[in-house]
Amino acid sequence: MPSPAPLPGPVAVIGASGRSGQVLCRALLQAGAQVVPVVRDVARWRDAAIHGAEAPRLADLRDGEALRRALDGVGAVASCAHARFAEAIIAATAEEVRLVLLGSTRRFSRWADRHGDGVRAGEAALMRSGRHGVMLHPTMIYGAQGEDNVQRLAALMRRLPVAPLPGGGRSLVQPIHQDDVVRAVIAALGLDWEQPRALVVAGPEPLPYRDFLGAVCRAAGVRVPPVVPLPLWPLILAAPLTRLLPRVPVVRAAELRRLTEDKAFDVAPMRAVLGVEPRPLVQGLRQTFAA
């Protein structure tokens, strides 16, 4: 069990100009941390109008030397970049730097794809390194500014008379609110990790996707459509047609495949190690659609 410890110096936030990075930077600054934004696009960072951080440091994660310069002198790294860059981040930081890296529960999917493969490779790199740090694997994240998971779903349900779902939407999901992901990252930064670790961060309990869809519709003020069970493959064949339909959100084949597998996780380690209690889905959706 890692022990609480003060932040060992400035915190570099990789991907600070992105959606999750901006939320994390604001939360760290509010908590009194010294924040070093590491970005690829300085103009985008300036457009975010986040005040109180150090001057942004420019780095492409594929450029090892630039990344080493950007991370020079920091005491901790919180990375919102894809987990496939974990090995590059490890190589660019001093041994004593505390690492908190964002992965994804896509690493547990039975469907092979580049995203999941990259997360698995990143976690393996952290475990091999023996470094003081953790990779946090969030489930589906909702509630962030600019996030479109639940908004796209609500928009689609406004257009469809029924909800055609593979297997009738019985597979389990366990979404987590963006603010709870940020709380988990900050909690992880405040722990002295004696060895590398991976932790899932998820909502408080799993529920069938059809119930999740109903909760999203109710929060968005949309009629809850009847669910029509369909086989997966006809839906995958029809998915490209959503690109041709006006005012209908695009549905991707990979999203449909993931609807056929349970995504249910034990959050007891998240609660015990990080001390983070995730908010109930109804509360999180209410906040999302009220924003």
C-alpha cells in the first residue's frame, strides 16, 4: 500500500492543452500545486486561458530529446497522453520522478485494436521499469467539457424511434465522471508508490447498457426509446451509413463491438488506495446536462 507523501516538486502535465489535461491543470492549480504544462500546441494552451501555471514547454512525445528537456527539473509527471507513450516518458524522466499515467480499460477488451494494444504495451513498460508510479485505467469517461460520449448518445436517440442494440444492451458498463478521474490522478500524485502499479478507476457500480442509455435519455430530457435486440454484424455493416445521414452522430464499428462485452470492475482498490468515492451515475449525468 503506497503511503501519503507531499508532491516532490513541480508537476508536469503532459497533454495539458487537451480536454482532460486542461481539467487536471485547473484542479492542480486550485490545490496549490506548481504546474508545468507540456504541450505540442502552445497556441491551443493559451486559448484555454489557464492562469497560474508555469510557461508551457513544447514537446512531441516521439522526440526523446525534446521530451527530456520539457521534463527537466520536475518532481512528478501526470500524463494525459495515450498510454503507448509510457516508455518514452519513463526514458525521459529521472529515477526519482513520480509517475501517474492514464491508460484505459480498453486494455481488458477481447477485441484487438491499436488503442488497446498501445495501453497494454504502456502498462508493460511501466511494470518493467520498476519506477515509482501508477497507471490508472479509466472506464468510459463522461462529463468533461467538450466530451461527446453521452451527448452523442442522447442526440442519436432524438433521431431514432427505437434503440437497436447488440444483444439487447444487456452487457455491463461502468462509466466514470471526468471530475472523479481528475480526483484519482491528484490522489495518485500524492502517494509514494514503492513499486509500479496499475489501478482501474470506474463508476460506483456496473449496469446494463440499456439502463445506461435510459439514464442518459432521462438526464437529457429525451424520450427513452424501446430497445430492439439485434445481432452485432448487421449493425456493424450499417454503421458506415450514419456518416451519410444529416444530423445523426456517426456510430463506429469498434464502439458496437465493445457493446457486446461486459465492462464491470471492482472499485474497492480505487477507494482503498486512492481514497476516491466515485459519484453515482444519475448525479454525474445531471451535472453533465446541466452544464
